Amino acid sequence: AQKVTQAQTEISVVEKEDVTLDCVYETRDTTYYLFWYKQPPSGELVFLIRRNSFDEQNEISGRYSWNFQKSTSSFNFTITASQVVDSAVYFCALSEQTGANSKLTFGKGITLSVRP
Amino acid sequence: AAGVIQSPRHLIKEKRETATLKCYPIPRHDTVYWYQQGPGQDPQFLISFYEKMQSDKGSIPDRFSAQQFSDYHSELNMSSLELGDSALYFCASSRLGGNTGELFFGEGSRLTVL
């Protein structure tokens, strides 16, 4: 069975600090996708990134960067120079490709608070 | 670009009533997923449909049922509502059964049971 662990539950930082959100996953599949979603107080799930299991390249998008390491089954997310608008709950999720189905298993989420 | 449309966005019901949520996937998407997110919880998979057939089932109560219609929209029917059914319900869609790894979420329908 697949599992996603986000050990950090709440993180509080001051604006302009860098912050890393950890994600560790478990799967027996060789083909899978990893995701990060942001959920602001308004409730919608905002897609941030999708990474497939064959692509271990790190990715940077503006202030966001992701570090995917298959050797440690981790997919960590770093926000550089955090801003108040980054305050939200962040979910890491795993999708296994099992036939005609790619349901997501979410981690418990990390509540990030960025103080001015 | 068209996104996943969910309606209604907000719904208030009394205990023991029935509620129906609707989901309109992105055009040409053949797969629909339903998730339930309770307060302070992570989204939990309920059920999915591929080409109008149920493809997988998660932690969906027996009081809930769902289907995907010929136009690929889906409806989640919830009967004998309980206080614990108060949650944000997300619909997501994908194409090719989700094998592309792309999954698009709607903005959610917030159900409050009083």
C-alpha cells in the first residue's frame, strides 16, 4: 500500500526566511507520480508540481524548488524568501499507476504560517 | 482553459437529509475522482469512474453513491446525512484513465450538515 508521510505538522517562519517542507513516501510500484498542492484558507487545492518516478531532476520555479531523491524516497519542497501569501496548508501526494486509475494518496499536510 | 466545475459550491443540509453534488470534468477527460476532506484533515479518496464505469472505491460510506453519466459528468449522492459528513468534497478529472499522471481538481463543494 502506498503511504505519504509529512512529519512536520506546523511550521512558523518570519517573512524572508527560507523554509523546507519534508515529504517521504512509500510505494511498491516502479512507476508513480509525486505532487505538491497548496491549500490556502479559501480551500481550493492549488497544483504546484508533478514529478514522475523516472525524473529525478530537481526543479526550480521562482521562489519554489523541489528535491526528489529516490534513494531516500523523499520529495522535499523549499520556499525561498518566504512571503505572507505563502501561508497555507501544503500537501504532498503520491499517485500509483495501477491500470485505469491514478488516485492520489495525500500526506496529512503541513500548515505553514509566515509572519510579517 | 476550461477547468473542473463543481456545483454547488456551498450546501447546507439538516441531518438525515439528502444531498447531491455535481462534477463536470474538463472536456475530453474520461476519468473522474471524488475526494472528501474533513476539517483539518487531508483529502480522502472516495470513488472513481473511468469511461462511465466505477474504476476504484475508497472509504465511501454505504449511504453515498455516485455515477458517471454519458456526457462524463458525475454526481455524488449522499443520503441520511450525518454531522460527520460536513466536509469539503473535491472532484478531480484526468484523461486516459489517469495514466498521464495529470490530475485536475475542482474548487470543491463545501457541505455543512446541521
